[in-house]
Amino acid sequence: MRKCPKCGKYTLKDFCNKCNEKTITVKPPKYSIEDKYGKYRRMLKKSSSL
């Protein structure tokens, strides 16, 4: 997951769709059995392996 430092929006892309700023990689979340963002991490891993 990546985050835009200007508007705070989370995305999987290198540039923010809202303000077109370069996004940064955020610190990984704490481990949780109820993983809220697992879907997005799997999408990112799948898109980067293509």
C-alpha cells in the first residue's frame, strides 16, 4: 500500500489519482487475524509480479 503525503489518500499506484503527487510506501500494519487490508496487499503483490 502506498499513501499520498499531500492529501493522505491510500492507493496501490506510484502517483495519487486525486492530486497527482508521488506516493510513498507506508509502514506495514501490525499483524491481526482480522486483516482489513489483506485484499489490497494481495492485489499489489499480484500486479507487481506480472
